[in-house]
Amino acid sequence: MIIETIIYVALIIALFLVCDNSFSRRYYVPLKVVCSASFLVIFFINQAYSEKFGLMIWALLACFLGDVLMGLYNTYLKKPFITLAILAFMLGHVGLLNYMCRISPDISPFLFILPIVPCVLVLGMIKWFRMHIGRLLWPCIIYCYFVSTMALKANLCALEGRPILGFAGILFLFSDITIMFLYFYHYRDRRKKRFVHYVNLATYYLAILLFIFSLEY
């Protein structure tokens, strides 16, 4: 996986170079599609003939679709794109949760109760930072519930001896927190927004890669 990982990182760095600048409108979406397709390629190369293939394929396809829609929203700022992206990523989180529940079938009721806490915190964060979220408030809260459930299960798997899943879950959750600041918070300094965008992309793509790597263990 070393060569694939090097190419993957190089593509993400290239994506940084066309992020929130004069090149964004022309190159951001195509390059984002390539970056997202690259994690599918890594997955297919390493798992196409494995019995583990079915554990994660539809989750990754949903994330790929969400990436494309988010890229389109980032370029054209049309709300239907981000609404559909939320739905796609939600399916992706359900897929990742399903994968972890299959490899670690011990499920506690707290797995579905504790994620309510992050949802309440997100409501507070929206008010505290005066985020302009509008009609997307409840879709985002529902989305928060699913990503928090997925991240919690990932950390429970880490406690069972799969630390790579714990890191992946935390990175995924952190990436989604930065999305709120990227799209619903108004920055006076464009450089700060660009930095948040870099963090969002880096944590997200690393999280996806770690989930794929977790299939090897």
C-alpha cells in the first residue's frame, strides 16, 4: 500500500493548491473527484478479491458521492448540493457503522444514547458562534447523531484492540466539525477559512484511508 498511499497524499496536496483561490472554480471539483476516486482505487486494489470487500464498499461509494456533491456546493454555492451531500455522507456513516458492528457485534444501548450529547453540544455551538445554518439545522443535527454514533463505535472497537479504527473515527468526527465552520461561519480573514478547509480535507481523507487500512487487521 506504500505506493498507493504516496500517490493519494500527493493528490490531496494538489487539492490544497486549488482550494479557495483563483483556481478553485475551474479545478477544485475535478481534482476532488480524482482524490475521492483514489480511495476507491486503493480499496479495490487491496480488497477486490477479498471476502471483506462487501463490508465497506457501499459506505465508500456513498462517501465518494458526498465528496462530489460537496465539491459542487463549494464551487457553485447551491443549497441542493449540500443537502444531498448530507444524505450521502449519512449513508456513508451508516455503512461504516454497519462494518464495525459486523466485525465487533457486541452492541451496547449506550451506543445509541450517548450520541445525543454531541447533538446538544452542536446546537449550543451553532448559537455561540452565530452560525448561519437556516433550514439545514435539523438535517445537520440528524447527521451529527449518525457521525457521532459511528465515531463512538470506532472508539469502542479501538478498546477491543483495533486502535486504527479509533483514530479514524475521531478524525472523521473532527472533519465534520470543521465543515460547520467552513460553510456556516463567516470569516473576516479569508486565510483563516482556507486553513480550516485544509484541516477539513486532511482529516477527512486520512480518516477514509485509515478505515480502508483497518480491513487488513
